[in-house]
Amino acid sequence: MGALRNVNTAEDVSILSSGVKIEGKIFCEGNVRIDGKVMGDVNVNGNLTLGETSEVQGEAKGNTVTLSGKLEGTIRASEKLILDSKAHLKGDLFARILVVEEGAKFEGKSNMSDVQAPKVMPKPAENVTK
């Protein structure tokens, strides 16, 4: 799998248009708008906009994430998540602020208390005596 990296400033916007299909991970220091297809994770240190024609399978991370297309996976918005009226999210979401517009479809679990990954505690070792 390949990786796409962008080291632009936070004011720049990287755009993946509707004819683009990426298989791999995307990392970006600035803002990103995706209108194409991504089979992999999208990690943005700015704002992430997933347009009406976008299709993402994987995890999407950003400060403010706006979903207008389809996402199957997990969304982690460190600030705000907006599910537009045409959004279809099948998976879990983590956000401090959640805005769901009328018509948005959402199947999964939501968590607004902590945008970090849920911590899985290891099982304690079993005591085996002979």
C-alpha cells in the first residue's frame, strides 16, 4: 500500500477530485477535501471535508470533519463532526461536537466524551500453579 503525504501549511487545501481513487494511507498537515474514493485511512492535522461523491473505507481523522458522502469505518474529529444531509456513515464516531443534519444516515456508535481510541486493557495473566 502506498502513502500520500502533504506538508503544506494549514491554510492550503489539498483536493482529491471525483475521478481519483487511492488505495493506501493519506497523511496531510493542512486541510483536505476528498471527492473521490479512498480505500485506506485518512489522517489530517487540519480540517477534512468528504464531499457528496466521496467514498472512504477506513478511518478518517481531522480537527473538523464534514461528511457529505459515504464512509465505512471510523471518524475521529478532535473538534467537530458534521454529518451533512447526504452523509452515510457506517461505523463509529468520536467527536467533541456532533452536528447531524436532517437526512443523514448513521449506523454505529457515537462517543462525544473522548476522541481518542478506546483503550483495551490487557487481560491479567492467569496464575497457574502446579
